[in-house]
Amino acid sequence: CCSLDARCQDQCKPQARWSVQWRAVGATALFVFISQLKINVTNAYAGSLAWSNFFARVTHRHPGRVVWVVFNTLIALMLMELNVFQALGKVLGLYSNIAIAWMMAVVADLVINKPMGWSPPGIEFKRAHLYDVNPVGVGAMGVASALSVIAHLGWLGPMAQAFSAMIALVAAFVTSPLIAWATQGRYYLARQPFAVPQHTASPGRAIPLKALYRCTVCEREYETDDMAHCPAYQGFICSLCCSLDARCQDQCKPQARWSVQWRAVGRRLVPAPLWARLDTELGHFLLLMAGLAPLLALLFGLIYQHEIKALLAGWPLQSLPMSNSTLSAALQSGFIKAFTALLLVAGVAAWWLVLAHKSREVAQEESNRQTHLLMREIELHRITDEKLQQAKQTADQANQAKSRYISTISHELRTPLNSILGYAQLLDEDHRLPEQVKQAVGIIKRGGDHLLSLIEGTLDIARIESGKLTLDVAPMRLQDTLAQIIAMVEPQARAKGLRFVADLDAALPEAVRADERRVRQILLNVLGNAVKFTMTGEVRLRVTYAREIAVVDITDTGP
């Protein structure tokens, strides 16, 4: 009855029902799947930090850490699909010796070099303050890695092979202080950081003078520990922008660049004639291939060892289609052919990298040269502008002196001229004088008025330059003004033997609105020049009027 009953729903054991157990198993499987996925993605992200930091400093580009996360995930997936875990175990065993050497080099620097004063008291990580290569860390890690790897491969005997990790530990711990003592810590800091107060409890750590500094490149704000002063941008720059910038050519530390350090070591170790041949594009290609070829050979050797062991383990000894030596030789021949083909491709890629690097250097040099020329042109323009401003200031001063001179001369001329005009007016009002004398007195009076207008004209120059000239527009008797001008110019033309012709339109109005003084001045100046520069012939004044517009034509037979 208990087995057949479906109504109770297993009230006596609700936690033991199959549906509950299935849900628990499903939830557990999902949890394990998510945990494993999280672990692998976290490892991929941790690896992306190293990838991005390395390539950002080498290539001055930062595509984003997501790119490197995907890249690491694809590498892990590829290794899983290729089933090379046995080879990975050997590689990781080899890599562990290198990792131990690196960690012990850091430990030795912290516990020995810093207390002994062979390295700076603080920990500096900003690229702008560091050498590209510090022989203390790189040298200690390299020596310890080489010794431990040789021991790990069994070349120093089985005892050394068993203690390869200890060899890496001791070698790095001893080599780091020795190199630091030999170099006296010269390669830790390429330049001293900008002076800021220091923590007493944590030597070398800066106390920010203010909370945040603004980067001159990305214009974001960072703390003092993340900023460095850049001479190329004349301001503070953050660590990321400093790593990505390829324009400055490390102006803050020219002696600390990898190329400078490499050339310094090469000149010291290699004879000068040989180094002159190596320090070329061909030499760089050969050096690059000298590093790539052993690396590819090591990679193919590991894959070959894995494949031959897997092949021998998967086939029973009696069922092998050929002998072990024949199978190894055939597989080895295939790997050698693949290695040779890949080496050719690597050679083309290496040559392309060398030429691309040289092209970038040439382009950067050309850009720097053009920038220098542009800056020089800007500086010359600045100097020219300064000279122009000085010349303008001198001209303004001379113009002011001229205006003062004109004002003084005008004042000095007005006094005798007013006397002449006064006597001419008295004579003109004397009815006892003959008509011919009155005409002469009128000419004198009009000439004096013209001279007075010239004086006023000289004063107008100062008004024009200051922008204060205004026209005195008033009703003007045009025909009378023209008659007076003719009476003043005609005697001058006759005296020079010229014929003066006045052709006035009969439709001229009696009065117009104009500045009589300036109209008179213009006509007298033009007619005076015509008489002055005409040797023979005539001077003609022609005035026409139509549609409320008067047109004045002055022609002469001069040059």
C-alpha cells in the first residue's frame, strides 16, 4: 500500500524524493561549471595583465585587456583540444624553475639590496623613472634560470636534477646582491622623481602635495604615485600615457633606453670593426634570427618528444607497422621539414620587422626634423612680430611727433596769414580803390583762404590717422566756387604759356550740399598739378551734370 499510494507525496521523507535529489545534482553541476568557468576566465584575465603590460611598453599600443583575455582563453582551448597535457607538465616544470628564479631575485632585492643601500629605498614602478633593463634583476634571474634549467634537464646529474628548484632559489638569492654591489645600484633609477615629501613610516613613498594631478595627454586626474613629469609635454603624464607614447623618444631618460644600453654593451664586448657590421639592418636581422631559431627548435623538440612517446604508448610493440628507429626517423624527418618551412616564414617575418622598425625610426626622425623646422619658423615669426611691433611703436611715436610739429607750424603760419587776410579784407571793402586793384585784392584774399585751407588740411591728416575726421556738409554755391577756382588757376597757366579751358555744363545747379573747403582743396590740388607738369599745350576743366550727379574731368597735354 505504501508503494501504491500516490496521495501522501512522501510526507514521511520529503528530503529523499527523487525530484529533490535531481535538483540538487543539477544545481551542484551548474555550480561546478560556473566555478570552473570563473577560475579559467580569472586565470585568463590575470594572464592578460602580463600580456597587456608587456606589449603596451614594447609596441606603445593598448588594444584593451578584453583582447588579451580572449587570446588567453583561445590558447587554453587549443591546448585542451590538442591534448598536450603531458608536454605541458614538462613545460610547466621547466617554467617553475624560471618563476622561482624571478621571485627570489625580487626577495633578495627587498631583504638584502635595499637594507645595504645598493638599491633605492622606495619601490618605483613608473616607466619614466626606470631603465629599460636593470642588470640586477634580469642578470640574477637569467643566471639562476640557466643553472636551474640545465640541472632540470639532467645535464648536471640526477642529484642536481632533483634539486633544480633549490639551485634556482640559491643562485638568484646570491647573484642579485652581487650584481647590485658591482653596479652600485646605478641601473635602478634613470632619473630622480620630482621632489615631494616622503612618508617616515614608508621610505620612498611620496606624500601627495595635492590630492590629484591632471594628465596633460588624456586629461584625467590621478594620484601622485601614478604621475611623472614629462619634458616632452612640459607637464605631468600618467603611467599608461607614458607607456603608450611613442613620440617623445624617452627624452626624460635618453641614456636608459634599451637600444642605448644594448649598444653600450655591444661596444664594450665586441671589437669596433665587428660591431660596425652588426649594428646594421642585416646585423639586427641575424641577431633576431639567432634568438628565434633556437626557440622554434626547442618548441618543435618538445612537440616531437610528446608525439613519439604518445605514438609508442598507443601501439602495442608487436603491432607496430615498422621498427622504433624507423618510426622515429620518419617522424623526425617530418618535423625537420616543418621546422625548416616555419624557419623560412620566421625569417621573412623577422626581416619585415627589422625593416618596419627602421622605417618607423626614419619616419620619426623626419617628423622630428619637420617639427624642429616648424618650431624654428614659429620662433622666427615671433621675432618678426616683435620687430613689427617695435617698428609700429616707433612709427606711432614718429607720427605723434609729426602731428605735434604740424600743429606748431600751423599755429606759426596762421598768425601772419591772418594779418594778410585781414588787410586784404580791408582793401576789398575800400570803395576808393580802382576795379582792377579790387580784383587783385580779391585774388590775394582767395589765395590766402586757400593757404588757410591747406593749413587746415595738414591738421586733417592727424584727424584722419586718429579716425576723427568729419565732413562739414553745408549748402555750397557750385558755380561761384568753380569761378573762383578758375580765377586762381588761369593766371598761373597763362604765366607758364599754357591755354586754360573751362568747359562748364549750363545745367549746373546754383547750390549743392557738400564740404566746400575740401571740394575746393581737391580741385585746386589737381589743377595745380596739371599746370605744374604740363610744359606746352593746354589744361582743360570740364564739368558735366546729369541726374543730380556732377562729373569733373581735368585733362592736360603733359606727360
